[in-house]
Amino acid sequence: MKIDQNMFKELFFHFQRDSLFRNSVYLMLATAVMAGFGFFFWLVSARIFSTEDIGIATTLISVTNMIAVLSLIGFDSAFVRFLPNSDKKNDQLNTGFFLVSLAAFIIGLFFVMFIPLISPQIGFVRESPAIIFAFISFCMISALNMLIESAFLAARRTKFIFIIDTIFSIIKMTLPLAFIGWGALGVLSAAAVAQSVGFLLGLGTMIKKLDYRPRFVVSKNILDLVKKYCFVNYIAAVLNLLPVALLPIIILNHLGAQQAAYYYIIMMIANLLYVIPQATAKSLFAESSHDEDAIFENLGKSIKIIGMLLLPGIVIFMALGGKILQFFGKNYSSDGTDFMYLAAMAGIPIAIYYIFTSLFRIRKDLSALILTDIVYAGATMGLAYALIPMGLTGVGLAWIAGSSISGIVGYLFMIREKRCGSIRIGYDA
């Protein structure tokens, strides 16, 4: 018992002293809270909406997330890289918020225009101007919420992300009951209202805790500083997003709404694993942006954190995955357990991929970042399309293979740099 107490004390003091560990934990907790309450959100939704409604709604939510990430135009990475040492933080924040909002509006509008070509099953979004306006607003708010999280990460104040996401998730869990009878639109509306609450909480916290002063302004000096970095990281983000965003549409079109629902729910659960390397890699990026000389020390800490948490997590998911799915219904468990196992095993190569891409961002090896992401997106999407006749099992194998191949490519780039003796930390915007 004494040993356990000492271990908890040591862990607590480590949490207090080590900002990389502390911010990683807060990001993991934020995602865990969202996933945990999201589990109940989808559990309630699965009981009061049909499987087809869930499949269509999850596809639309995935598309909304895709539009939000596309709308970031690299400002999420630019915030983390440039805000820590900036003497014009408000100008950078306002420039980013304005341009990201504009991008989300334009991309959302284009998506609505081309829905008949992309996926006719979600054509109800075009049924009225009110639904179109609500959908585009949902896209804009989702993008701004992602940018707000980047601002808190840049300030190394991720505890606010955890607090806001907790409140947002509790509210979201109760909302499906307010939209009974609305079908897929009801599920989408519940998610949109929750995002709006999260946005207001995030904006208010930035104003109070980060001394942010909102203004409708675009600073030319800020654009000149970050435009090249934004562009390269934007391309990398788009490539990283493609498998996550397009696979639900491929599954919906080739396997049907039921399989799309199984896929979404399982990937939502698997993200509890993926958040471990993702959050740690984000903290590695933020910490090294504050202190570039500590990059290798931070890398060692990051690998330890991931190994300590990810491997036991995979074992737990492999043991309990089928039982967890039973909460959503018998069909989710019987048809989705095999994919659940594959999604869990994908955690290891995905962790390697996240670490390498963060290193390339920190070291400013932007060509390696782009090429690694091209391999990741191309291999995962190509294999998924080729293996789709195998159902969700083929998609799971594609996730493992695609991220593994990209990890190998990332390793080869690191070996190349080591042999050339190049350590690319400096950056001239």
C-alpha cells in the first residue's frame, strides 16, 4: 500500500512539474471525456433513431469534421508554432479566426452544391434554405472550435480544453431526446447545438484567461509571417484527413448505411486509443515550439508516455471490444467485433506516424512531412478501396497497412537526415 501511495505521489509531482506530461494528460482526458459522453450520446441515439438514420447522420458529421479541418488552412499549426513568441497575439488570433470562418463558409457552400454528385443519400441537407444555413453554420463553428483548441495548446493551457469539453459533452449527451422524430437531421441538430455551446464557452474563456480581444481584422504582417508555413501544413492536414473523412462515404456508398453506422461507432471508441499518441505528439510540438533546444529530451518523454499508456490500452480493447459494442445493440457486436480488433491493433503504427509527423513539423522538414502524409493517405485509401469487398475487415486491414507504410517512410526520412547530418530547426517565413 505504501508503494502505491509513493507511486501516486511521484506521478502527481511529475504532473505538476512536467508541462509536456501535464498538457498531454489534459488533452487525453478531454478526448476521453468527449468519447465517454459521446458513447452515451450514440447509445441514446441508437435507441431512439433507426440504424439507417444513424448511418446517414454519422456520415454527415464526418463530412462536417472534414470541412472544418479543410477550413483551418494551416492556422492551427501556425498558432502553435508562432503564438508562443509573438508580440502581436491578438492580431494573429483575429486574422486566423476571420480567414478560417470565411474558408468554412465557402467550403461548406460548395459541398452543399455538389451533394447530388457526392452522396445522394444525404440530399435532405438541400431541402430548405434554413437547413443549408444551419449546416454551413455548423461547419464554421466546428472549425473555430478546433482553432480555439490550438490557441489553448499554444499557450500550454490545455486544462481549459478539458474543462470546456467536459461541459460541452455533458450537454451533448442530453440533446438527442430533444429531437425525437427528426430522423438523421435530429442527430445532426443535436451535435450542432452542442458545438455551438462549446464555441461560446471557448471564446469566453479565451477573452478572460488569454486576454483575447475579438476584432474583425486581417493583418498583412501576420499573413506575410505565416503564409508559407500555413500552406505546407494545410496540405499535410488535408492528406491526414482524407482517410478519416472519405472512408465513411465509401462505406456508405458501397456497404450501406448499417455498415457506415458500425464503422463510425467503432472508430469513435478506437479514438480513445488514438488520442494517446495524438495528444502526446501535439504536446511534443507545443513544448518544442517554446524551447527548440529540448526537442530530443521531449521526444524521449513522449515515447515513454505513449508506450506506458497505449500498449495496456490495446490489450484492454482486444479483451472487451465485443462486450462494449453490445451496449449499442446485438448487431453492432456481431457484425463489428472483428473490425474493433483491427482498429485497436492499428494504434501502434498510428502512434509511430504521429510521432514522425510532429518531428517533421518541429524540425521544419516540410518536404518529409508532405511525402509521409501522401503515403499515409494514398496507401490507406487505396487499400481500403481495393479491400472494400471484404467489408469492414478490409477497411481495418487498410488502416493497419497504410499507417505502417507511412511509419516506415517517416523512419527512412529520419535516417536520411541523420546520415546527411541535417537538423532543420530554423525556419524563415
